[in-house]
Amino acid sequence: MTPLKFVFMGTPGFGLPAFNALIHAGHAPLCVYSQPPRPAGRQRTLRNSPMIEAANSQNVQSRTPTNFKDGHEIQSIVALAPDVTVVAAYGLILPKIVLEAPRLGCINIHASLLPRWRGAAPIQRAIMAGDKITGITIMRMDEGLDTGPILAQREIDIGSDDGGKLHDRLSRLGAEMIVETLANMEADALSQIPQSKSGATYASRLTSEDERLSWSRSAGELGAQVRALSPHPGAYFLFKGERWKVLTAVIEQTKMKTKPGRVIDDRLTIGCAVGALRPSKIQRPGRKPMPTADALHGASIPPGTQLS
């Protein structure tokens, strides 16, 4: 296989296995593009993205533009003359001139079975929607939002995975598939399949409202929400003005008539529109995650309490 000179664009850790796999396969990284450092931790100090840390560890140059509207930034990437640009959860819109700069184009590793779940949060949205399968799509990027032709696609069962476990499985699968895809591209053994015009859904970016548990929904829906958002950012409810994150929960099929949001028993079983939800692992503000029974030792939530 001919080594390729590649640019890698990514921000969170999702792209790390792919970046490392490409280097291990003998391809030559020219530059890593990532979003700028963000405040993190209690001190809100600026912290590099995982992809910038990976670039630094491999002595690969990196850039952190806020956008590609600057002519100098565009000239910089064109001057690199990459064979291919690999994109994985980058988070910035790429203009046509950037998409067309590499000889083999810009190739995206997307964590869903496109055209289902185009957009920023495909892993969480798939779990929240109750999907049974998901997967990785390798696509050639165009100017649309995850609308380009499909180069490779592979599905996996979601099973009982939470968002974190599914993220890691898809990240590893994406790494395996991008190495295979580039080899097939170089061998001219790859066909492009236009995305179907039916079945497209949009995985919008998560907001604080997506994280809040609404007891007017069914226990099944809330259980899926807890799984999707665990371990980060975490679904939550409010108690005395504090956010209590629910990291794992059990769905209880109860026939007891109770107001949604009312605590049913001393195990913190909470009534929902249909059924009840019993958090089994909780994280209180400023504390480590712990079993719910332990969390309740320090702050009792007695039966009859109405949660919001």
C-alpha cells in the first residue's frame, strides 16, 4: 500500500483511534486541525482538545482556527497538498475550496448509518430514540451536512450500551474502516453510493434541556435518556436547586398510581407518566459517582417528595 500524506481534522477523543491507526498503517500526518482550546475544570483553565494532545505527542504540527473564512487559513491547508483529509467529529464547516484541496478529497468518519442521524450527536440520539442498531459510515464530504456519497458502511448492535461504551466501540470500528477505505481508494477498488433520499434524520447538538429528566415522559424513554447521556454529560433532575445526575437506572413496571416526579419509596423510585424510574448510580454536585443508596446517606429524599 502506498503511504498517503494526510491531514486529520477532529476535536474530541472519538478520532484518536483513527489517527493512531493511520500512522500505524504507514500513512504520514501533515497536520492536525482541531477546535481552539476551551475552558475546563473548576479553575476554567484553557485545555487543548484530545486531538491536539495527540498531535503534540507525535510531533505533528497542529492548527486551531475558529473557522475557514480567513484566506490565510485556506491557503495554509491548500499549501500542505495532502493526498487526503480525514475528518472525525471536527465541528467546523469546511468550504468547497478546503473540501477539494486533497487529491482524494475529504473523507468523513461518521458514527451512524447515514442517512439516519446526520449531525452532531448521532450516538446519543440513536440510543435516546430506542434504535437497536447503529454503525459507522465512511463518506466523501460535500458541502451539505453529512450528505455526501457513502464509501463504506458497517452496522453493530447497540445492545445495552450506554453512550460512553457505544462511543468507544464506534470509535474503534471507525479506525478499522478508515484504514481499509484508504487502501481501497488507492487500489481504485471502491465505489460511491449516493445517500438515500428517504430515511434521513437529524441528530441535533445536545443542549441542557436534553439532559434534564422530564417526569411527564415514560420510564422507558427516561431510561434511554439516562443510558444515552452516561457517563457524560449525564441526565439530571433537580432537588433543592441542585443537579443530581443519574448515571444508571432501572425501569420499574409499577401499577401504582402516582404523580409524575413523585418519589415512591426509600430507594428513590420516581413515578413517570408510564411506569417508574429507579436511579441506581447517582452523582451529586462536587461528588464522585456512587450507588444511590450511598448518595442518600448524605441527603435523604423521602417518599412523597415531588421532584422537578
